Amino acid sequence: MRHNKKFNHLGRKSAHRKAMLANMACSLLLHKRITTTVAKAKALRMYVEPLITKSKEDSTHNRRTVFSYLKSKTAVTELFREVSVKVADRPGGYTRILKTGNRLGDNAEMCIIELVDYNEAMLAAKDAKPEAKSRRRRKKSTDAATEAPAADTAAE
């Protein structure tokens, strides 16, 4: 029975799974966006978001803790120098999963997982808000102009 076993094992032994998630987390931090399957992306989200939260406070202890998970100096420095500065005011939810359809060979659900604060297209769309539309009904001036002369001719 699987009582209280919450995370996805992804069909791998624990050492393989930990190495795979560490590699995927490093790639995500360095490239800001990667393409993978939905199951791996959901497992990666649970793996990388606590590390990003730890990076908000830059201390030797936190750096060593994150390094023990990632095993990559370049990814740790990228996380603590650039990513943590961008997500400093965000209370959580640092990643976004966008589904892209199914893979051609085996029909696996594919997606893009990205860091939220690094998608320039969505940030630009958020800044350029459309005009607020009025919810009031407007009277058409052409209808009023055509009805008035017809009423005048009928009165004569």
C-alpha cells in the first residue's frame, strides 16, 4: 500500500530520481525555461521552489544547503545573484507550467516549465493593460436623429 507516499517516483530508483531532478533544476535556473513532461515538471516544481525560497536570504548556510541539492556552483551563484533578486517580493509560486500538447513518439503530455519573473512577453502584456470599457449602454446618435424628423412629419 502507498499510505502517505505523496511524491511521484517517476519510475526510477531514488538515486536516479535525485540526480535527474538536480540536473533539471540546474537547467531551469540557468536557462529560465525548459521543455519536459508534465509529470517531471510537477516533480521539479516541488523540488526547486523551496530552494528558491532559501535563496532569498543569502547566507553561507543557505548556499551550502542549496549546493547539496543542486551540485553545481554555477547554478547556485546564478540562483543567489540573479534569481533571488527578481523574486525577493514574491511570496511563492516561482514557476509556471504551460502545457504544449502531446509528444509525437509516445504521446506523453509535454509542457514548458519556466520561472515566472523571466517571461518578458507576459510581463509586457501585464504592463500594457487595455482601456477600461464602459458598462453603460450608450444611445446611438444616428437613431435619435432619424426618429426626430419622422415624428415631426407625422405631426404636420
